Amino acid sequence: MQHGRGVWRGALALYFLLLAGLALVRIASAYALEHHPWIMGDWLIHYGAGFVRRGLLGTLTLALGTRWADPGLFAALFIAGTYLTFLAFTYLAWQRQPALEPYALFLWAPFLFWFPVLDVQGAYRKEILFLALLAGVVYFVGRNPRGATRPLTGALLLFPWLLLSHEALLAYLPYVGLVALWAARQGWRGRPKARWAGLLALSLLAWVAALTHRGTAAQERAILAQLRAAGYPITARDNAIVWLDVTVDEQLAVQLPRMRQVKPLLRILAFGPWVGLAFVPVLPRLRPWRRDPRAWALFAASVGMTVVLMAVAKDWGRFWYVHGVSLFLLTLLDARPLPWQVEPARLRWLLWALGPLYAAFAYWHHVHGFSWYRPNLEAFLTKRALQYLDMARGVLRYWQTHFPH
């Protein structure tokens, strides 16, 4: 039994090393070869032209870049560090599980770890800040539920900084509350309540501050000019920075008609049943919240805020991707054996065969959501594999050119 567990832990470690390698190639390419207008642009918004939403991390990278290198390098390091932190804590929490078999479909799930691999344009945005934070909280609280005060306090102290980096992350704060409810069922006493109210108030203040400083066209031009002067220009006309001054009314005029169209909504509504397939074997892990009205209220608040986001922003697929990952992380809190297995044992290969079929059905797009492979799965994966090979070669040439010794 222990030998079998050691084998799947080793296989899981190799799986996460593969994911980490692919992430590093993509992020390095976005930095060095593309000056990517969205992956890099999102993290380079800064306060150089005055306080503006989403500008906290960009201010730090600009300061570091001005002193030692270019700001893009430090942004890329921060993106990579954040995503690797998410992968590391997820692995540590996952390897606590007594068996990998019930989680087999998650290894292939296109809405989970393969989303950033297959959607090369929409990944590694600031939602990974939240995912890294939640993965860390799940790991520490899962290990010691009665000692949940410290990780939960740390998460709520960090959350205002996340909101100053991207205000939309407020939609996912209820998942931290769901972790707290689970810890309370394991004997944690979350007192004094005034502490939690004060910490939540800090996040609310940060969110209001960000929301009331949307940015202006003049600030956008100044931000881009300062990045150019610092040696890392974002040259694409359409980028994350020039969307700062887009008003709510302008977004509503585009997104509300989209929400009334059948096809775009169906592609998002497919998320529930599609994701649900992977959760069937681990449903007992969600039982602690099933009959708790507070849990349903928190989940409804998160979903409700996400629907509001859909009305004012176009990346619907990204918004729901975070929900899929967050629910998966919640299943890792409990490490007791699951009352689920394939019987007879000789049929277990069927479960592992279902994984590739599950992934071969469709992929998850950062804007549109549920998306069929076009023209077919083989062509799509071949194209992506060639893209990653090209990115790796390009990054290697960049390194040899800029660091010849």
C-alpha cells in the first residue's frame, strides 16, 4: 500500500514539474519575445501617473526595473513565482490524499491545470494571485485545522494588496470563508469575531479605493511612456493598460447584449456539468458545506459577483476558470480516505482511459468558455506543441544573445 502511494506521489511530482516547465516557457516567451500586451501588460500597470486601479504590483516592478534591469523582467519573475507558488502548494495539499484514483479526471481536466497550457493568450493573469493564496491556505489549514487562525489571518491581511492589484478578485474572497467554515467543523474557534470584521473591512476599503480610481486616457499614455522610458515598451495598441479608462456604461453596452445571446451563454453554462464530471468521485469532500446555509450564502455571493463581472468585462472563461480551480482546492482540505473506488480492481484502467477522452472533448477558452477543438484535437495539440517548441527555441536564442557568457 505504501509502495503504491509512493509511486503515485512520484508520478504526481513529475506531472507538476511538467506543468511548471511549460509555464516557465510561456512566461519567458511573453516577456522576452512578445512584450505580451495582456500577460505582461496586466502586471505592468503602475502608479507613475497617479493612483490607479490595478497599479500596485506594476509600481513595484517599475521601481525595481528602473534600479536594476527593465520592469518587464521583474514582472515576469513575479508572474512565474506566483504561479509556481500555486503549483507547489497544490502539489503539497494533493499528495496528502490517500489515493490518486478518485482525482484521475482532474489530471486531464481542461478547465484546471491545462487551461493555461492550451489557452496561450489568456493565462497567467492576476487571478493567479488569488489561486496561489487559496492553495497556501488550503495546505496549511488542511494540515492543522485547529490552527487555522494564522493562515486565515495572513490571507485576509494579504487580500487588500491583491485587490489593489486587481479589484475583480473580490469575487473570490468567499472561498476563504468556505475554508474557515470547514476548519470550524474540525474544532477551530474563530474568535474574536471583531478581528475578522476588521480584516474584511480592510479589503472593502481597498476595493472601493481601486474602483473609484479607474484611470484616465492621460494616465494610460503616461504609464505606457514610462514603461518605454524604462526599457520595456508595450507596443501593441490593444493591451491591458488602455482598458483602464473604459467606463462601466461602455462595457455594459457590449456585454449585456452578449448575455442575451443563446450561444455565448450556453458555452458558459456548459461549465457546470462539464466540470461536474471530474467532481463525481470526490463529492464526499464537498459534504461539509452541503447543508450549511452560510456556505451556500458565500458561494452564491461569489457566483453573483462573477455574474456582475460578466456584465462589465469580456473574459468570461477566465472568471469561471477560477471557480473550477477553487472548488478543486477545497476538496484537498480533507485527507481521510474517500469511500469510492473502482470495483472490480481489474477495471481501474477504464477510469484512467476516461481521462484523455474527457480532455479530448473540448477546451476552455478565456473569453468564450466551452470551445470545440478546430479542426480536430490532433491538429490543435500539434499546433500547441509546435508553439511551445518555437517559444522554447526563441527564449534560448534570446538568452544566448543577451547573456552570451
